[in-house]
Amino acid sequence: MPRRYEKATYTVHPLTPTSLIGPHHQNGTPSPHGRLHPRLPPPPAGLPTRPDNLSLLGQLRWGVAHPPLDPADPTSAFYRPGAFTERTVLVTGANTGLGFEAALKIAKMGCKTLILGVRSAEKGEATRRRIVDGGGAVEDVRVLVVEMGEFASVVTAVRELKEMVPGGLDVAVLCAGVAAPKFEVGKEGWETGVMVNVLATAVMGAGVLPLVKRDGGRLVFVNSNANDLVKREWFEGSLLQAVNSPKGWDGVRRYAMTKLTGLAVMKAVARAAGDGERVVVNAVCPGMCKTELGRNYSWYERLAMGLMRPLTSRTAEAGGRSLVTAAMLEKESHGKFWHNDVLYPMHELAEDEEFMKKTWREIAEIISKVPGVDLTGFEQ
Ligand SMILES: NC(=O)c1ccc[n+]([C@@H]2O[C@H](COP(=O)([O-])OP(=O)(O)OC[C@H]3O[C@@H](n4cnc5c(N)ncnc54)[C@H](OP(=O)(O)O)[C@@H]3O)[C@@H](O)[C@H]2O)c1
């Protein structure tokens, strides 16, 4: 079955009352990328954007040739003046790669307070300097130390965040993530990718949700379209248990599986947030990008990836655009997946609500035992 873009109309929310300004594009012309501008009239039913029949390499090349629109570019259809004015924004994984680029872009767009979720105060200070030197027009940059390999650190970070922003957050972009090249079990007894991409992200998401303002707050989970690679036959029974198992370990497959599991987290947080009227929760994939994600792979694997990069990978800045746009989307994106400037169809297993809920219940059972984690309002 070819993948179809069921819902390709959407609005971009400037996070201010001026959001009610009219659509920028009403003429129905397709964008130069063959995608759809926001607020176009509904597209013809089943209109595909990226051709369905491309190989994986073809899809990656298409992604490089068609970078996302830049919400910071005044000529872009996604540009909304004042989108982040007076806003308080948290970005985790902010010291490098996509998180850094998204944080820099939001700073340049003029948010009021930017909170950098990083692993150490030193990294935070270095990132703060890079953001200010890079043209970030932000009044107040703060550092939130969070080690996603340790539950206690995430719980502490959430507590500190509460004290740091008593007025709440307007936007949270949860970007910290890993692609582990080999099976390693961390301090908490979970495989590194499961711990960081799924369990710690779940603790962070559940902890941050109550802090996100109820009048237009945004909570964005950085996911990956790699989840699309997952085949049902890769696992039996529990996805969470399978992704954590040393048996038949394969880095690429497991990364994809952590991201599919991560969608169960995003969906659970979206359900806990309500109908998207007041807080919007979504997931985003920036496409394959040149970042440090492959840093733990061997030198020859990194060399091979490096040689392929011009063909396969967007710049981190281009990928960061999608993270920022996802944080500006309206209710239509609630519980959905933003990729290549459209609300992208999710993996059939992610569309299987029972499967997603079952996966979330397994995650909730684990994180609910972590001291300081409060899952009030979440299905368990
Ligand atoms: N690059 C891509 O092609 C691509 C495509 C789709 C989705 N993504 C997703 O985008 C997100 C950002 O990745 P990236 O590509 O920008 O990679 P990156 O350059 O390696 O950045 C990853 C970020 O996550 C942080 N992080 C990793 N482990 C952590 C931990 N245990 N505790 C706290 N922070 C931790 C890193 O901090 P340190 O620097 O301190 O390790 C870094 O800030 C990830 O969720 C990734 O899955 C990436």
C-alpha cells in the first residue's frame, strides 16, 4: 500500500494572539518542494508529497534536495513575526546537533528565556556563549543539567525546572537522544538507547507536561522517521522488552525500535494533555542530518557515513528548522508526526492505538516506580 498523507492541511501558530492573522498562502499553489503550504484549502484526497516509490537512498536524497522551510526566514511560508516573543523555551540536547540549531534559531527569533538542557554546567555555559555569539537575541539563557542515563538526574532536573520557571514553559523541545552502536547496559539496568530515547524521555515528558502552560503551550518530542524501518517480524510480544534485549542486537534496527517506542510515549503524553486545544504535544523528525549522532560508531563506520553524507544528510541547521516549526504548529498536529513540512503518516504500529497503549503501560509501569515520578493524569 503506498503511504498517503491523509492530513496535509495545518496551521502554524505564532504562539501569540496574533495567531488569528489570516493565511499567508491561499492560492493553492504547491510549494517549490512539491509539498503544501500551511492553510491551503484541503488537498485532493490522498495527494502524496514525496514520491512513494523511492528507495531508502532515494528518500534521503530527496530530503537533502528539499530541506524544510525555515520559520526564521521572513520570506518563508512558516515565518510568523513574534512567534517566540516573551516566550520561555526549554530545549534538551541543546549543546550540539539539532538541539543546538533549534535553540539558536529560537533565540534568534527572539524568545525571552531559553533553557538549555545539557549534561553539565560547562557544556551549558559553552552553549550559552555560542548562542549569544551566534546572534541569539534572547534576554535570559539558563542551563538545566540533565543526565538522561539516570532517572534521579531527570527527576531532579524537572524539580529544578519548576523552581526556575515558576510561571511555566511556553515551549519544550525534548531533543536529547542517542544512536548506540553496541549493546551496553547503563546504570539503571537498561540498554543505553532504551534508557535515553524512551524511559528518560518519558520521565522528562511526564515531568514537563504540567509545567507547559495551558494557554497555548507546546511539547515537542524529537523522534525519527527511522521508526518506519521497523518490521513487525523483528520482535515478538513486547516491543519494549525486545528493544532492550541483547539477542540479535543491531544498532540501526534498535535505534529505529527505540524511536517507535518513543512514539508510544509521545502519544501517551498527548492523551494526558487533552485534546490539543490548550497544549499541543507532537513528534518531529528532522530527516537525516549531519550531527554528532554517529559519534560512538567505529572510525570506519563514521568514515563511511561521512562519505555518504553529502548525498544522504541535511545540515543540522536545516533539520533544526523542523523542530522549531513543530513547536509552532496548531492543534492539528496534536499526537501527530511532523516531517518534511507535513503531518506525516506514522508507522502502522504507531497507528495501532491498542499497541501504542500497551507499550505505554509497560513504560509507565517502569517509570512509575522511580522516586519522584508522578503519573497522575496518565493512563497506566
Ligand atoms: N541526526 C539525524 O540524522 C537525526 C534524524 C532524526 C532524528 N534525530 C534525533 O535528533 C535528536 C538529536 O540528535 P542529533 O542528531 O542532534 O545528535 P547529537 O548531535 O549527537 O546530539 C544529541 C544530543 O543528545 C544529548 N544526549 C545524548 N545522551 C544523553 C544523555 N545520556 N543525557 C543527556 N543528554 C544526552 C547529547 O548531549 P552530549 O553532547 O552531552 O552527549 C546531545 O546534546 C535525537 O533524539 C535523534 O534521535 C536525529
